[in-house]
Amino acid sequence: MPELEPLHFLYGVLALVPAIIWLSFIFGRQKNKKFQIIIFLLGALSVAPIFLLQYLFQLYPQIDIIAWADKNFTTNPLLHFLVLYAWVSITEELIKQWMVRYLDSKYLLVQTINDSIHFSLVSALGFSFAENIFYLYHIGVGAGLGTLLVTYLFRSIFTTCGHLVFSGFFGYYYGRAKFSISLVNQSSIQGKPLYFSRFIGKLLNISKFQAYQEATIIKGLLIAIVLHTVYNYLLEMSNYTGNSLFIAAAAIFIIGFYLLLRQILKFKAGSLILLEDNQGKQRSTMAKTDEEVVIELLGMWFNSGRYVDVLHICDRLLKRDPENKIVQLFKARATDKMEQGDPYKKVLNALFTSTEDKSKN
């Protein structure tokens, strides 16, 4: 209807405000802003399949899982909400993660684990922006200004942050999966058997690196779905019972996992550029057998928590073999293991910072 057009514009502007704030807050120092805008817009368009599913449910009620849940679990709200919102979470997270995987496969966007997290967050912000327009419009039409304002503030802060958290954890595991060769090799050096990856490899007749990659992507997707489902469930239980403690629990839930995600983004291992680890090009001034022995020793020290020794040996190895991805990974993860804010760690970072790192500062 023509008279609704100003309202659509208003709700679009309102939904865009938190998206811009989150983008500037998280990506203020990031490069490739033009590409991030493209990912944001594509993330916004990714809500279309959700609306298409709702339309199909209206046309074919026999496949409407929401109506099925309403009908079969009316006496069991716990099971009802779990089925209902697990379905919503699965659908939304599958769409968001597909967007990142598709763009990465076409343009090779992800060069570090942190790249994967960042692009996943941008896509999630686009999705949340479009979803907020939909919710604000329907609430604005059927409720008063007070309800609209409270909903707007809560969705702008916590629900938008929730989408960032869900997609961020998928992005973290997708980034790890991209660099499966280095991570599997490091795990082998440390003596970790990776039973699940072996099982997947034998089941699908693929290499252990491919198996680790697929298992890690699935793990990230499942974590995103579970977090999303729990959040939706807490909100719906608040509506069902009228108990505001569920809303408080949902807010605390999101804040906790957001802080955890911020901590992950600080890990040095997430900043390593490991895109070339499938080329297998290594040049060292050490004999290969000697280097392998030292790297095995690194694995033993890492397992026993001797991170200072690991950092010291890694620094010496990288002077001889600066392109060794396994040694780079050991060094970064040993640094991550040191407690944040430990003054001894700061001294170690100063001692073991490469000339290249110093030139960047």
C-alpha cells in the first residue's frame, strides 16, 4: 500500500543505525571495506530464502514444521520451543554460512582465521539488518510506540550481537578448516590422534586433511545452531511464562559468548597467513631430518606446558626457516597460551618478535 512506504523507509533507517554502529565498532581498522559492504548487502538478501520458506508453508500446510510443532507439542512447551526454534536456527545458520563459503570459494577472501571470523560477522550484520526491518514493521503495525521502542533497543543490542556471536563461532571453525594441513600436522606432532577425522576419512574415503576440514566445518555449524537455539528458546520462554528472568538470562548468555569471541580474535594464531600451506614449499638452512626432530621436541614441550622453551626454539628455527608454517603456528599458539596481561609474556613478546613484526608497528 502506498501509505506504508514511509514506514518501510523509517524502519529501514532504524534497522540500519545499529548495523552501522556495529560495523564501525568491529571493523574500524579493517581493510577491504568495499568488499565488506558487498558482503553486508548479500547478507541482507540472504533473508529471502526464509521468507520463501514461510510462503511455501502457507501454500502447503502439510510441510509446515511450525504448525506441526504447534499441533503436536502444545502440552509440552519445552519440546515445542526446542523443535520450533531449532528449526529456525538451522535454517538461518545454514543460509549465513553458505554465503561465506560461496564467496570465499569464488574470491578466496579468507587468508587468516580472523579473516573468516570478520567476513562471517559482516554477513551476519547484513542478515540481522534485514530481519530487524521485518520485525520492526510487524511490531510497529500491531503494537504501541513503547513496545516498538523496547523491542528496537533489545534487538539492536542483544539480538544483533547474537547473530554476530553465532556466525562468529562458525567463522572461527571455518577458518581453522581452511588451514587443515598445518593444524593436522601440528596435532600429529603433538601426538593427538584425531579419531573423529580418521573416522570421517575412512567413511568418505578422503584424506585426513579433507576429513579434518569437513569435521571442523560441521562442528562450527553445530555450535552456531545450538547457541542460536538456546538464545531463541530463552526469549520464547520469557514470552510464554511472562518471567523477565529469561530475558536477563538471554542477555547474559549473549554477552558472555561475545566476550569469548572477542578474546578469540586476539589470538595470534588467528592472524597467521596460512593460505599457502597447501603448496608445501619450505626452504631451510637446517637438514630436513634435524628440523623434524626439533619440531617433534616442540610438540612434546607444548604438551607439557613449556611455552617459554617453545617460543625460544621457534624464534631460532624461524631465523633458519622463516616460511615454516608449523613452526609459526607453534609460536603463535604458545604465545596465546601465556596468560593475558602477564608481564613476563610482554617481555617474551618483545624478545621473540620478528623483524618483520616490528616493522609493522
